[in-house]
Amino acid sequence: NVVRAVMRPQGGSFGPVTEVSPSSPNSRAVMTPDAASAPNGDVVFVWQYNNRSNYVVQTATRPVGKTFGKAVTLSEKTPSYQEPSPQVAAGSDGSFIGVWTLGKTGGTVQTSIC
């Protein structure tokens, strides 16, 4: 189970498939990926990762013209029944913001600048 990406520069063709997240034999380990692209072409992915006891939110960034960096954990761990469902958005200035929920219903929304 892994998050993969295929990039296409403006006016170009699609490149090779790239693994963005670490792979896992657990079929529900890597879920709910989201991506955002800044005006300059930088890309950020976020996803939730379940290590069989807790969920965490992870991210990987690809600066324009480069490859994706190593996955980084953004969130505190949450019990495995509380899915954080992360999302990411890009600002016009090239910044990114990631948001996710801590808690199943009526939980806390936690944010992070990616």
C-alpha cells in the first residue's frame, strides 16, 4: 500500500510513476492522500498512515524540477479508530497548509504549515 504520483510539466508529457509514501504490507496503512500544487510548481502530498495501533499524518514535498523528499510525520498519533482525513492547500505565495481532524466526531482540528 503506497501513495504514487505521476507528474506532467506544463506543455509536456507525463513522467514515470514515483512512490511518494513509504510502502507498507498493511492494506489500510496508507490512506486518504491529497495533493496541492503552488503557482511555481512545488507540490505537497499528505496522507494518513496506520501503523496498526495509531494513525499519523505524513507529508512529502517536491520542489519544482526536483524529486519528492522523504516522508515526514506532521501529527501526533491518534488511536486507530480515529481517522484524521488530512487535506492540503496551496497559497498564491507558494506556502502550503495541511489540516486534519483529531477525534472521530466533534474532534479537534489541527493544522500545520507544510
